Amino acid sequence: MKLIDDLSQFTAPAYSVVTSGTFDGVHVGHQKILQKIVQEARKRGGKSIVLTFWPHPRFVLKKDAGDLKLLTTFEEKVELLAQNGIDYLVKIPFTKEFSELTSDQFIRQVLVEKLNTKLLVIGYDHRFGKNREGGFDYLMEHSGEYGFAIKEISRKDIEDVGVSSTLIRNSLAEGNIHIANDFLGRPYSLSGFVKDGDRIGRSIGFPTANIDVPEAYKLIPADGAYAVLVSLEGQKFQGMLNIGQRPTVSGEERRIEVNLFNFDADIYNQRLTIEFIKLLRTERKFESIERLKEQLSLDKLEAIRILNQQS
């Protein structure tokens, strides 16, 4: 897959099968659309193109968008789209000026002139253009003017999957990892760098890596202890992770700390990718450090049992 971030330098294919959207999470509903454009492009000897917008339109248009947390960073989205066999990913910088384009201007200036769209595939509820004025009915009414065909992913097809990015975000915020993972078609993941901590975990026999996620908009799941898989320099390790304020040791800030099993190396400043497999328990305050240690031992046994079932 080729990433195109400057349309002025892009030479469009002779036959472009296109879809557009934010594709946050690249969940199983999105994958249905992606499979369709890849299939249609191959059938016609053309190329599949995903047109996406960055930053997320709500960050530009909504005053309260700071509350919006995303399932995928742009880099994660690129990787996931590539895994779905897309030929080109076109990144459109989403600005206030771009948001003022009418649906007709968007179609003519981008889909027709820049991408040479011959087939446009969209979900039944997809909207575009200023104030989201354009949709499937508009396209059907005007398709003859634009010179491309339209294929709609039906309401039934989308609702059979029963998924949305919002539903997944809510599931993660509530600690329902299993629901989120089912709808994503893979474990939810996040990446971050190991930073120095207060080393309390090491002093009680459970050394942890303190994770800093650089993207403030990345969704962090609900507080609690999780069974996780951790990727580091091409290797994958089992582990357990805690999100929260660590009330037993009078913690004051929300932290992400992961304990890698059968691992003892200095990994400060290194980048880890963490896959969330299952919530072990919610975070709670224990009456003593000894009681916390006992619970961590039980958590580890349960995490190993769960993770061994995954392999």
C-alpha cells in the first residue's frame, strides 16, 4: 500500500475504486467495506483507494472535541489498512477551509479530478461535504454528471455486524475488552515508551514498565488489571498490566504499568506495543502491601492461564 499525503503529486490510476471516511479502529464493519473495494478493483483490473481525513474532523469542527478519544493513531490506521490489501491510502488534511467544500465541490475536485474515481463504495449512512449534506441519495441523483458508478454497503450488511467506533470506545471505557476485541476483529492495542517510575513494583517482586503514550487523544481503557501481550523489538511476551492511580501505595496520577513475565532487562525509553486480552479485575485499594502482593500473584496465575489459551 502506498500512502499519498500530497494529491498534487499523485497520478491517479486509470480505474479507481474509492471509499472515504475516518475509519477509526478499522473495525469489522470497516473491513467489510475494505474487502468490497479490493474485490471490485481486482474484478475490474483497477486500483483500490481509501480516502481518509486527518486530523479527525471532530477535532477541527467541535469545541468539545478534546473529550474524543480515538481507537487508532494515524500510524496504526495506516498499518491496519495495509493489512486489508488496499493499494493507495490518500490522506487529506482536514481543515476549516476543507470543511467548507460543498458535496459537489468535494466530488468534482477530489473524487473526479484528483482520484479519477470510476466506482465509489460507501456505507448506507455515509455523509460528506459541508454540513454533511451529501449522501447516497445525492450521489444516485447526480452520478451521471460525475462519470462514476456507486455501490452502497446496505444497512442490513452493516447492522448484521452490529458495530461502530463509538460502541467500541464505550466498551473499552467500561472495561468490556472482550466486546471491543470482537468488534475490532483483533485485540485492542496501544503503543508507548517506557519511562522511569518509582520502582515500587520491583520492591514487591513485580517489576513494572511505566508506559507513556505520547498521543493524548489515544483511548486508554478503563482502570483495572489486564492480561496482555507485549511486543518489544520483534518479540512477544506475556504480561499483566495495571491502569489506574494505585490507591494501595497512595498514587496520585493515572498510570499504565506492565509486568512482563519471565523478563528482566533494562528497557527504559524503548517502545512497547500492548495488546489487551482480558480484564482480570477492577482496580481497588488493598489493606496492606502484603495483601496486594497476594492478589498480584493470583492475577499472574490467571493471566498466564488466559494467555496460554490464546496461543
